[in-house]
Amino acid sequence: MNTVTISIEAATEAWAEEKARAEGYASASEYVAFLVQRERDIEHLRSLLDVDESDVLPVDDAIGMVRAEIRAAR
């Protein structure tokens, strides 16, 4: 396995360490490696599905749309 060094602000490092522990990772490094791999997997799946980035709706926007539809249906 290769090693990569990144520099981040102390507050971001603290957040990453806490998030790593909460998600069950041994370290922030392991958590960041997971995030990078997940992004790579997403890109690969999109390429297999032939999804254009302009067609992708951010999750927060999709959730907002669903919530608005639920409120409108009440």
C-alpha cells in the first residue's frame, strides 16, 4: 500500500478523528482512505450506468424535494 501525506487544519483533523471513531475506523487516516475509495467506487458505478454529472441531484436537494412533496400531500 502507498502512503500519502496531506495537511489539514487542526479543527478538521479533530473532526476527522471523532468521525472515524464514531464510524468504527481505527484512525482518521483509515476513514479518509475509505472516503477516497467510496468516491472512486461512485465514479466507477456512474461510468457503468453512463450517468452524466449534470444529471446527478445532490442528496440534500433530493431529500428536500421529498420532504416538500410530503408536506404538500398533507
